Amino acid sequence: MKKIYHLGNCDTCQKILKEVGAEKKQVQLQEIKTEPITPDQLDQMKELAGSYEALFSRRALKYRSMGLHEQTLTEKDYRRLLLEEYTFLKRPVAIVGNQIFIGNTKAVVEALKKAL
């Protein structure tokens, strides 16, 4: 399975999709704002990533506005927040076979290119 969860209006996501050649390599794309992540999809990502926290973005604007930076969050909290609000997912998240690539750092993008 080759799948990438992304945001359609995120310039960084669009740049990465183009850079890795997602369309040419027949990768299934899921735009998480219009097609929200299901609990099963999130649980699959967690199995590959090791934790919900690894999928959680502390850079999201709502992280501070909701006062989450002042709380100690549990895995249950991370899961609930990821399902409630798409902006909390570190983007993009790519799954290639049994490998997961989370975020947009140079190293992650390079590893994703090689895997595809």
C-alpha cells in the first residue's frame, strides 16, 4: 500500500507531493480536511509510528490556543485530539508498505523518495 495523508491547501505538502512524484508512482492521496482520518486509519498509523504522540504536531495553531501546551497529554488524549481536529496531524504522513514517514523534514522526504 502506498498512501499519503496531506492537506490540499498546504504549500509544503504540495511541494513534497511533487518532489516525491506521488502522482507518477500511483500513490493514493487522502486530503484530510475534506476526507477526515478514520479511527482505523489512525490506529494503523500508530502501529507503524509507535505512538500517537509521534503523529501529533505541536506547531498547530490550536495547540497553544486550546492551552494544550500547559497540560500533560496522554496517548488517549493525543488520539482523541487527532481524530477531532485534522490540524493536529504532522503532515504529510506517508505509508509505503510497512514503513511510515511523518512530517516534512529533509531526511524524511529523502527517505520517502527512496521508498517510493
